[in-house]
Amino acid sequence: MNFKGAVSSFLVMGLLFSGCSAIQNSNPAKQTSGSQDIAQVIEFPSNKYPETAAHIKDAIANGKTDICTIDRDGAAERRKQSLANVPTKKGYDRDEYPMAMCVRP
């Protein structure tokens, strides 16, 4: 696998499609394991997407990682698996965290 970088903090699929930009953060990101450097810190706009932000916070509070190692090649299959039991609802997005582009630990 070609490791391009690790992305930390609040991430979600909506972030990728919303046009939000990555923000360089002067505060070092918390790294829980491994020896790779944190390449980029992403801040999720909770004022713009409050429900999605709440879902991300809940997922992290319940043990999901706040670190994303990007692997886009496997994203379609991970998305299919993570949303398999989540029904669609007209007018709503199905949030997934970690996002499909992130390798699951």
C-alpha cells in the first residue's frame, strides 16, 4: 500500500465533497501509535454541518479513531460494508465514520 499521509481530527465524507479546505494547524496532532508523521490536520466545519459533526464526535467518544490513513483504492468496498445496514432516507445523507477513504484499524 502506498502511504500518502495520515489525516487527523474530525473527518467525514461530506467534508470531501463540500469544498472545505484543509487547514494547517500549528498545534501538533495527537498520535496514538505508529511512527509516521501527521501530514495534515483537517478541521470539520461543525457550524455548517452540525448533525454530521455530532455523529463524528459520538463515534470518536465511543472508541473510533481520530486518525485517518488514506487508501482510496479500497474506499468503494469499505463504503459498501459500512453503509450496508443503514437505510436511505430522502433528503438526508448517510454519515460514515471513519470515512470510506480511511483504512479501518
